[in-house]
Amino acid sequence: MLSRRLLISPSQPRVAPVRLTCTSRLNRPRASGRCFSRKALLPEQEKPEDNSNAKQDVDTAQKSHLAEAPPKSKTKRRRPSPVVRSPVKPRYVHSESTLNENRPLGLKEALLQNSARGTLKHGIKSSGSLRDSLQIRYINPQDLEFKPVDVEIPPVPMLAYGLDRVLFNPGVYRLQDPRSRVYNFDPYLEKIMNVNEFDFDALEEYKTSSQDPDLLAITKRLGTKFTGSTSSMSGILQHFHYLLSNTRSLNHDMLSRTFPSPSARFSKISLGPNAAFLRWKDGVYAIDADKSYDTPNIMSWLGHSLEKLLTTEKDDFERYRRSNPEKAPPEMGGRCFHYSTQGNFLMRSQLDAVDPRLPGTGIFDLKTRAVVSIRMDHQNHEKGTGYQLRYDRGEWESYEREFYDMTRATMLKYSLQVRMGRMDGIFVAYHNIERMFGFQYLSLSDMDLVLHGQNDTCLGDQEFKLSINLLDEVMQKATERFPKQTLRFHFYNKGGRSQFMYIFAEPMSDEQADEIQASNKALSQKFEREVIGVGRSGSDEGELQAEWQDIQDRVNEEVEDDQNAPPASNFKEDAANGPAIEIKQPQDGEESPEGRSDKDETEEDEPEEDEVKVDEAETVGSTKNSKADPKLSKTSKPASTGPLAGWTLAIRNKVNGDYVTRPENLGPEDNWSVEYHFNELSQDSVWMLYNKVKLERENLIGEQRAADRIGLEFYRRIIHKYSKGGRQWRAEQDVIDKELGQRVYEPLGPGSDGYESGRDS
């Protein structure tokens, strides 16, 4: 190694040594947008000392560019490195260094970069004057209003069996304390009624948005144009979160050190394309979730019965048992809903439970979460019922594992549903289909800490309103293009160098939509008969334009790359998304084939928890390595003709005057605004890109593709081992409980009824 002395000339002043850090290419941080530093573009001697000569520099750059374009280099020109903001910066601060280092390209830089390119892609030649102006729009969430609709609602149920104690205690509340063997709640909750013993016909039938006459009537009365339920809209709104936050990494600081290598990425199926139908219903439009890949599963039905269990007294709940000669009580006044509006949207949210002591409305959602062994192999759920939750922390058989999986797969949808319903949080019940293990209450603040990196709900609230506003504009564009028709939408935030998403709108008849929705109806009816036993069914305009022209150029480059990508390339396989395999269950908010809502998977009480997923090694079970099933579903056959509209939606965030990749640590005093631009895809490429998005969805959630994944079989064997051992362990515990008898918690100290009765005796 050379001596430091040899590196410094005696005539040169001594300077502090510079520490160079080499980062692995795989682990190198990746910026979402292309916010380049001025230093990265200009040599030191060319940097202006102040802004007084800015106009002169621009004129010089324009003249130089018009005079002569530089020759193309024979070597591949490397792009400047993006500037990555420090994640520890606690607050947005206006400073000269911040503005100079992190702001996107200005007019001068854009012109210099364009002159270096010589000729832009897509046949648009660079010139000294700007190209056709882009229509740049602006949104500020403070200008948007999310309003409740005043309607009369029936009484909302409350938790039974003293479960309301869970609402006011952080963390998991076990049904039985493993050390003292004392039950914290009634032992009746432990053994779950088999689904084929529960009379589902006694429950009120769930109606999708397009089938709900009350919802459509309120929509017309209020003069809104679009309506939807929390379950049918939450999947779409997920992609607007990915867009606005540039797929923000999940915050897992609350996990213990014993949990091995948690991934900060959402699960693959959550990041995959989302589809929905916009149904034309006599003057208004209703959003229904796309059910073309729904498969029957026991968790969606069990969610309904468990919701009734948690909010009903024991004697009344037993009347829902099919063998009970006493008929089940009728539903009290029907289902309860909150209605809310923003812009042209009316949203419906089912109300599961209430406690007046909670902040705000006191409403919260009930979510029943099946353990990983059930979610991983729902078609053979009997094999996974031995899996137990024995520990607080750890990779397997722990509540920590269940929480971790939930953060990657369903927590974002849960938080969106809570916001749409003006709720306080979610009540989670952990089970393995046969036995209940414990309960946990997660407030909206708890979920935001994972999803947005902060307890203050300000950021999530503003992002939610921005998402609704952007979705509103998408629907307006599509319905103006294809008025008074049913449309099938696909949304996909692919991720990449630029912050943009694909949007496709395909008009079709109601008969075509019904055929797609009923793709798996026969399979579902068979499952209901055999398993469930159910017989019924801030710059100036010039600089702004230059910057947005550059943004749109980058979007166009990625669109062109997608057009040229191989059809089965999965669009973009992200290794960082690695450890998650999922089998798609009915989407939350979607009703089952016979009009029954999937409690765990439907909007109201979706059991997406019961979306089958399991973490796996990044190198195992890659979609790229799985063989394409030659029998693609009827709904995924590639087409290339017919009316179709497609757009890219690109955005840029600005907080307190600074352009940022995503807002961080946002407070009520901060000013967040969004610039955005819709660019319509050409008819030459729209069908090609649309078919690739549909194929990506097929690859991620298609049943045939998922069944072929070798990695899933590997983890099934691991979990089968835990299920077998857990069943033996549970049998031993039952023997001990039988010998000792069941002891249930009750207050015994001074001031309690037990204490006073003991003194009297």
C-alpha cells in the first residue's frame, strides 16, 4: 500500500483524507426518480457561483446546442448517479444546499443533457426550443375534503366475552396464559365451530357495489358519479400508494432480533397488477372487484362465522349450529354501513364492531387471521390444523411471524379500509381453523408506523385523499372516452427509474363482464356443497416544462423497454421482492360466487389474511423458473383488437418547496403537493402492453402457475413438520388441562366482586 506521504505533494496544502466506501451492486441504494445533483452534471469550474448569470447560461447552452450536436461516444455513457436523501433527516428544511443538491434538473441542465443526447428517443429531435407543452396538473391534499354522509344506521355490534380489554392493551392478548394455564377469556372461544356445522343461510346476503340498490340510490341522490365498497377499491388504491411513496420500504423496527432477515418489500402478489370492473348502472358507475382468479377456500367462510362468534353471546351463537332445533335469531336491522364522499366518489364501508371509548367514531374492523400453514395450502387445510402459535417471537409458531406476514400482504389494504370507513383500527383474531389462539388490536397509528414510517396519521391521511383524487380523474378520463359502458380496468405500478403507473380501460358488455366474474363459479358451488354444506348461491413555466419533458422521456423509455421485453418475462422480476410466495385467494371485498362476501377476503371483513402466502428464499420458486401452463384461463387469452385506452400516470412530490422522492416524517405544518401528468399510450403499443400486464397477473395469481412452484413444496414440507409436532404437543396440553381443570381469569383483589364475596363468606 502506498504511503500517505507519497500521495501529497509538499507544495500542496494538506487536506483531510477522503474516505471511500465501496457498495455492492446488489446492495446499492436505488433512487426512484432521477433527481440529479448539479455537481453530478457540471464540472466544478462550470458551476455558477450564484443565480445572477442563470439566464445568460441558458442562452449560451441553447446557442451551443443549435450550432452543433456533439458526436456520439463510442463508449457507453454512464448516467449520473442519483442523489439519495438521508433517511435520518427529521424535518424538511429550506436551505441553499438542499435546493442545489437535491432539486430535479432545471432548464439549463435539461438543455445541456438533451444536447449531449443529440436525438431523443421516439423520433423527436432535440432543438433549442421546448417541445409541445405537457399538461402538468397539481394537487394539494389540504384542498381535498373527505366527508361523511349522514344516514341512519342500525346498532353496531360490540365485542362479547370481555374481549374489549384487548382494545386498550398493546400487543397480543393470549386466550390462555401458557405459564399459569389461566384463561384470560371464556374457554368457549377456544374450540371453533366447524364451518359445515354453521348455518350460513341465517346470515344476511352480502351485496356487491353494483348489486346494492341502497348504495346506488344514495349515489344518485348525492349527485356523485362513482361508487364502490372498501373491498373493491382497496386493491386499486394500493397501487396509488406505491406510486406516491415510490414503493416505500416497510418499517419493521418493532420486530425482534430473533426474527431472521425480514424483507422490507411488499409481497409479490400485493405488488402485482390489480383489476376491477366499473359497472354502468343507469346513470352512475359502481366498482366491483375482478374475481376471475378467485378460488374457493374455507377461510373466507370461516371469517363470517368467527365475526358472529366474537360479537354474539354463547347461547345465541349456538343457535347458528345446524343441529340446533332452535332457529338462529334474525339479523338486527341488516348490515351497518358508513358512507363517505370525496369528489365524484361515494364509498361504502361495513361496520363490524364499535366501542364508544375508542377515539373518533369508535368503529373498528374485525379481521380473522389464519396461521401460515393454512394460508400456504388452503386446499389441503386439514394438514395444517396442527400448527400452533406457542411463542411471542421467532420465525415459526409465533405471533411475530403472523404479524410480519400481515405487514407484507394485507396491512396496506386494512389501513385503506379503515380510512374509507372512518374507523379507529382493526381487531385481529389468530386461529388455525380448529382453535383460537389470541387477539391483537392495531390502531391506524400502529399500521401507519409500519407502512409510512411514522405514528402521526397525517401522512397516510393525505396520501389517501390524493389517491382518491387521482383515481377520480382516471375514471373521468375513461368514462369520457367510453361513455355509458361497463369497463374493465387494470392498474399496475411496475416500479423502475421513474415514478409512474400503467392504467388500462377496456369497454365490454355486461354479459362479457358476467362471464369473466363467473369463471370459477362451478368450482365454488362444488366447494360449497361438499365442504361448507351450503346449497344457495414551483418553478416558472419554461423550467417546469423542461423538467417534465425529461420525466416523460424517462417514462417513455421504460414503456419502450416493456414493449420490447419477452412476453413471459414477468415484466420485471425484482429479486428484492424475493421472500414471498402467495396463492391468490378471492380478493378482499369481493363476494363469493353465490353473492356471499368473503369475510376474510371481502371488503367488509376481507380475509386477505387468508390470502395464501409464505416467505421463501429469494432463489427458490422464482416465477421465471416456473413453467407456463398451456391451459391459460379463458379470461387471460391475449387479444389485440377492439376498443382499448391506456395511460401512464407520472407524478412528482414536492414538500415545503423541495422536490422529494417521497414525503418523510410529514407533520400537519408541512406542505405536500403533487405534480402529475397523464400520457395516453399509442394504439400501436397499447394492446401489447395491456396483454403483458394481464399475463403478469396470470403469472402471479393464476392457480396453475402457483401450483407449479417448486419452492412452495419445499416450505410445505417444513411447515408440515411443525404441524405434525404441534398436533402432538396440543394433545399433551389437553391432557394437562383436563387433569387440572379450566381456570378462568376474574378479579380477586380489593374492590372486586370476588374479593367482597370472599370476605362475606
